[in-house]
Amino acid sequence: MKKSTRRSSPKKPFISADDLYALRLPTAVKISPDESRVAYTVERMDEKKKTYFSNIHIYDIAAGESKQFTFGDHSDRAVAWSPDGRFMAFVSTRDKKTGIYVMPVQGGAERQLLELDGAVSGLQYTPDGAHLVFALRYNDSNFIKDEEEKKKAPVFRHITRLEYKGDAQGFLPKDRFQVYALNIADSGLRQITRGKRDNLHPCISPDGKLLAFVSNRSKDPDIEGLKFDLFVVPFKGGREKLIRTPAGPVFAPAFSPDGKTIAYLGHDNPNDAWGVTNTHVWIVGVNGSPRARDLMPTWDRMAIDQSISDMGEMGEGGSLSWSSDGRRIYFTGSDTGATNLFYITRSDGKPTRVYRGPCHIKAYSIAGKTKTVACVYSDLTTPGEVHMCPAAFGGEKKAKAITDLNRIIRTNRKLGRTRELMFRSFDGTRVQGFLVTPPDFKSTRKYPAILQIHGGPRAQYAFSFFHEMQYLAAKGYVVFYTNPRGGSGRGETWADAIAGGWGDLDYKDCMAAADWLESQKYVDSKRIGVTGGSYGGYMTNWMIGHTNRFRAAVTQRSVVNLRSMYGSSDIGWELAREFNGHPWNNFENYEHCSPLPYMKNVKTPVLIIHSEQDLRCPIEQAEQMFVTLKVMGKTVEMVRFPEEPHGLSRHGRPDRRVARLEWIRKWFDRYMKRK
């Protein structure tokens, strides 16, 4: 018999921790005014320099080609097209300073318009193309002229403000955000807003005469953190005017094409717990008439992105875009594990999905005649690509991927299968989960399993690529990550289910997830572990203090003592809205809901992972837990990551992200892999 000459295809390797270095993640997208080109930023990790860089690329729609626009080991971001499409403005951090640059789109040298020590947001051109508008806050070091003095630690820090520090920011500058205009011709900088309060989210009117912004002018903005107002001020200077809106947060204002109406994101509950009340699209007349109204009062979802993964930071805030005829307003919304693109008409209360289905739209852009949408897209097998689609209903049916940044994942790695499922909690409530099985999965085998719990708590696991889950599956674990009550994506009642008292319905839903795992024939019921970060770390701590059914646990950037977190976290005092009062007038609730008193019950081997510069859930939380368990003679170890903030898993130093993954895997291997 003649031997076959057919060659078998090479076996694809499984995903590794080091594959993080190979990823190229689009972080923002901006379509040109004439809808002929798409600019997008791509972030990469540098293994040798142990940091992140990002550059701008431009896709020519007619030619079907993409070219890199900026180069070098920089962090280029905040792209803005000039109204005629000939120039690109952007923000870049170089030599530890923030600069604003402009560059011809057809090629040529970049020009630095401004360089300073500070933070810039909301960069946009004025309609005549003569100025750039943005919000700017100077760092304290900007006012020190001697470069050597800048490097020295201050003699002391005098603190008078409640909000004096911020996670991933450190000690906040004394300066406040103000709105500025930068003359492109001569680089002249002009301050438009003033005062002792932050003025944010600038937006220029279509005729260039007015500038809208938001500001919290309450008696104490740090305590009354949701009481923002909407203002307009003449662009050329003059008195600001308050546009009355209901009490509550206001952000992302956007002028209608005729300049008579402003749309914004917000709600009318200034005493809301942590993200329970639905954020919706509102409109109001520029002169305050017609009065502000919610365009979608019966829509029981959030008009912002609340999906999380480890492929970048969680979506913060949101953005609105008007159609060219002023009839529709576009936004992203979160719904049952998906973040889709929607529009709503200015008269109809029912949002329409443009890009729908099992995916995560992280950013989008509409311009010109608003016939085309460009968006940053992710799904369960796609870390991130740029897509284009029609701006009409069902646009995803004609969607086109215009990048292929992560071919290594798509074609060169064998991934574990991820599937969405619904399971029943103790009271019959349907809870959403995502199950990842190992790439070489066989239903006849018995696998160890890991239950993952998300942070927030007001967030959702989603139809979005999650490297950590795939990595653990590649190491032989069945991974189950779920969306218990108290999270996002299922409406206000779902989110409000745990407000006032964590550790009840959320715990029962997580235990129902563990029950479901145990019921699967391919799961070894005696080898199930649990892990989570932030609120997920809190719930991990709570669970091992209330049950001994888990073989091992890894608690990350967690909360263990709510009373001490109240004073040590950068937002700790906001716990009063979540727990119906302050520790001094609701002591019993803070004590009851804290995992620390239940550490005496722990029998599960636990690894504590925490970042030393975490200001959201400070390192003292991990230290309290470690010392308590160690003194009690429990099995506990701690891994501390120097310099890192709360978001280590999403945007920490690359080598530390890899080390974190390996520590998690090694801990579970130690206690859950058969010898």
C-alpha cells in the first residue's frame, strides 16, 4: 500500500502568561469628518522596558489599507481630527511630561503646541479649526522651576480636602481641572473657566460660540460626589450660566447639530449607592427650556459600558454622539453580559441596537453624515479589533473588521471553549455564567475547577476576551465566572439586591455557582477553588469564612474590614451610601458585613495577593487578614506587588502581571492538582 504523503497540521500551543506581551490592543477610535478614514490607537507592552506604549494608526476606507501614523516608544492618545480632516491633534506623554501635538494627516513633521506637567482630557477642535479645547489640571511639580527640586520629596503635605488621593494617581494636585483653549497658530493658551471647583467634560457648540461643561458646586463636592450641574459659557469669555437639571450626576454633554439642545448622561438620584440607579440619556434646551428629561425612563439598563476583562481598564463614564440630522443620539449600553451600541431618538423612549449580540463594544465613533460607525470590538475569542458597520439598526450584519492586530490568538493558539449559560440560584433566580473548559477537554475526565468572582460590585463579566480565564483553562482547570446579584447588566433591582448589606444574596448566588460546578460530571467536586479581586476578593474572603467546601482560595486586592476601609480608601467615605450610614451610626452593619470577624472559621488554604500602592482597597486590608490568619495558625501566604495600584491585573507593569498569573496558578496547583 502506498504511504500517504499528507502532512498533519502542527499542533497549536495553548495560551501562556507570556502571551500578554504579544497582544496589540486598540484602545480608542475616531472616524474622520468626511468618513473616509479611521484613526485608532494601539497599545502594546514592551517586555524589556517593562511598560506600555501606544501609537496612532490610520485606516483608509477607500483603499482598504491601514498605516501607522505616529511612531516611537511613546504613549499617544486622545485623537482629534481637524474639521477639514487635514490635521490630527493628539496628546502624548514624553519625557514624563504631557504634550499636545498636531500633525498633517498626509505626512510631515509633528508640531508640539504645548508641554507641561499635568493631565489633559476631552481634547477637541473648535468648528473653525483655529483652536483646541480641553480640560487641564496642573501637577504641583509644574510650578517648581528647578528640575532637581522636582525630584525631591516635599518637607510635608498639608491636607485640607477629603479627596486628597486617588488610586493610580497618588496624592492629588492642589490645582483643579479648568477648561482651556489653545490657539493652534501661535500656541497661545487661554483659560476659559475659573474657580475652586473642577470644571470637566468640555464640549464646544456647532457654531463655536458656546462651551458646555459640568461641575460640582455643592457645599462639599467630596462628600456630595454625585451633585454635578451643567453649565455653558461663551467661548470668547464671559459669565457662565447654569442650565438646570435634576439633582444627580451629569457628564458627557453633547450639543445637537443645530446647537439648541444638549444631550448628557446622568440620573436624578444624588444619594445613589455605588452605581445602582440607571444612567440614561437626557436632553435639555441650551437656555434651560425645554426642561431636562430622561429619554428612556422605562429602559431598565445602564447607558454606559460596565463590562470588565483584563484587556484594559473598565469602561469609565461614556460618550454620546448625535446623528447629523439631530434625530438620533448614539451611546453604548450594558445588558446581560454584553455591551452593545444603541441609538435613541429624541422623542422615543425605546433604544435601538445598532451593533448587538454577544460582544463588548469598548469605544465607538460617528462623524460626518453619520452613515458609518467605527468601534473597538471584543468577544470571547477576540482581545480587540477595530470594526466598521452601518449606523442603522442591525449594522453588525454588515460589519467589517479593518484590523488584524491579534492574529496570534485567532490563528496560532488553541483556546479553551467558552460558553455562556444560565443556572438557578437557591430561590430559582436565573444567574448568568461563563464556563471555560481546557483546550484539550475530554468529557470523560475529572478536572479541578475554579470559581471566579468579579469586582465592583457594580460590573459584569461579559462576552469579552479574558486572558486570565484562558490561561487557567490552558493549565488544566475548568473556569466558571459568573454575574451574581448586586452586579450590573440586569437592571436596578438586580444591582440594588445587595445595597445595604453584602454577603447575603450575592453569597448565595456564588454558592449556587459552586453547586452547579459540583454537579458537572467532568468536575472533581473535591478540587474546586475560588478567587476574585476587589469586591470579588471581598466575596472570596466572605466565602472561606462561611464555608469549608473550597480546596484553595486566592484573594486579590480585597476588602476584609469595612470600618477601616472607610477611612483608608481613596473613596472610603462613599461606603455610607452603600451601607446606609457611617460606621459611627451603623456600626453593627459594618461589623456584620466585614469578613474579618469570620476569619476564625477559615480552614481553606488562602493566598493573599495585593498591590502596595493600592489606594482603592489599601494594603492594610491585606495586612489585617494575613496577620489574623497567621496568628490563628491558618494556612496563609501573602504576595505583595511594589509600586502597583488597584488595577494590577488590567494595566500593571507587564512582568508583574505575568508574575501575578503564575502565583495564582501555582497556588491552585499546590492544593488542587493530584500528586
